[in-house]
Amino acid sequence: MNKKESEKIQFSKTFRPAGFTLIELLIALLILSIVSGVAYGILASLTKSFTSQDVTAKTQQYLRIGIDFMARDIRMAGLDPLDTANAGILNATATAFRFTSDKNMDGDVDDPAEDVTYQFSGNKLQLIDNQGTATLNDNITDFEFIYFDTNGAATMVTNDIRSVGITLTATVPAGSAAPVERTYNTLIRCRNIGL
């Protein structure tokens, strides 16, 4: 064998065409599938957690706004600076609270937002006044007004009510995560009653 033939044989033994074998491709595909599956699982978990936290924050803010709106009005219950409007508490049940206040101080309670009812109906917390009915919060699963006298004892006698306790629970869907449930409790003093 001459030198050229020897080089040719040696070259053919060491030369491999560029590319991958089928086994190498299958192994790479298997590794890529495993990494993609793990990444997808992590991403899905993070997305579910983010959605749940976002819904929780929005639910708390949403409930706080509704309660703050009610508290502002309830504090004004019975406002009657001229002592001619006969303002006060008209109805007090576990799911509805109706009261009047002379907010513009004209001696009557016939003006907008001076005869107000807050009520729980269905799954909604509603405000009813002479301008109509507005929904403050929906997705409410539990609601209760509790009334207290000057000594802090529970009462249902409208003339004895001096403060109003509110318990409000909302359950809000959170996408693929479990629904978010939040409860808010507050006690509001009726500043103008019993003066």
C-alpha cells in the first residue's frame, strides 16, 4: 500500500459528516421536553399565585371603599342642626339600615342623599336613596348589621342605637386559583344620635 492509499483509508476512518445521529437528536429532544415541562410548571404556579394575590388585594380595596362610603353616611345619621328635620334612624335590621340626616342644613330631609338605606340583597350591598339604587359591592357572601346602645350592648330598638357594627364577607373568583374570601369588620359611631 502506498502512502496515498494509506492516507485515504486513515481519512475515511476519522472523517465524520457534520450533524447529529438520530440517538443524539432523541436525547436532546427528551432533555428539551423535560426542561420545558419544568419551566411550564413553574410559570403556571407563578401565574396562579400572582392572580390570587392580585384578586386578594383588589378585593380588600374594594371592600374597604364600600365600608368607608357607608361609614361616612352612617356617622351623619340623625344630623339635624336646626332641630326641625326630625332626622334619625328609621329602620334597623340585620340586613338593612335606613336613616335620615339634614346634610345641607335646610331644615328638612327631602334633598338628595338625606334619606339613605344600605341593604344586603342577594349577593349585593346596595345604597338606596331618592336618586335610585346603586350597588356598592357585589360577590358578598355574608353580611350583617349589629346595633349597639350607649353602653355597648346589642340592641334592635331604633331609639337606643348609638353605633353600628358591620360584618361583610366577599368571595371573589381568582381564575384557576381557589376563590378569594375576605371578611371586613368595623364599628361606626353615629355622632349625631342622642345629642
